Amino acid sequence: GSLINSNSQAFGPAESGGWYTLTINMGAKSYEWTAIDEPTTTYTAISVIGGFNSWSDVGEIELAQLEGAPHNWYARGTIAEDTELKFRANHNWDVNWGSDGSAAIDEEKYYVTPGGDNIKVPAGTYDFYLNDITGNWSIAWVAEE
């Protein structure tokens, strides 16, 4: 990686332009930029669906695409009961994202590997994040104020 502006301590890939993923290893305090192909698929909607809304088209948690960061989606939502859920694109099941089953959200993990299994989530308020290029997602518990 290279510094973009050493005064702000911002950093970016060594080459400008193109598409990259950033992988951060918190334990090793290291990071790596990896060049990827330009995405060819765009989605009109990303949502969270699950037992909390009876796996129904009504009551999904709708994520918004982040301005200035295409293919990155975010929403804050409250789940009233312990449940299982998944992310899905365009309100159908052609493209969806789940867990590899290796960990529940209430375990202390920085990263959960994407896969096809339902994601087990205890009741609470969460920040939901998803990158629709890599399929990487994050669900972060929000403390009550």
C-alpha cells in the first residue's frame, strides 16, 4: 500500500484507478490491497430477510447503497427476537448471501466467511453492511443509548 496523504494518514493501493479489495488482519496489524476485475453486475436493492419477518417480502430490512462507495450497502435495523436471516439482492433468491456456519453473530469474531447457511442473530439492534462484489458482510451489534 501507499500513503495518499501522509498528513491525514489515509492510505490506498499503490496503483491509482481500478478496483481493489482491502483485507485487514487485526491480529497481525497488517493490510493488503488486492486488484479485482471491474464489477459487471449491479443490483437495484439489497435487503435482510429472515425469521423475524417470516421470510416474507413484507418487512425486510432495506439497505441503502453508500454514496461514493458503489457496491457497498448499509442499514440499521432492530430484530425483536432471536432469529436466522440472510442478505438477498433484488428481493428474490437468485443472489443471496449467508454464513459458512462457522460462527454465530454473538461470538467475538471480526469476520465471518460468506456461505449459504442462514446467519444466526440474537435479538437486538444491528448495523448491517454488505459488499455485493465480494459477498463479504458484517453485522455489528449497536449498544442501546
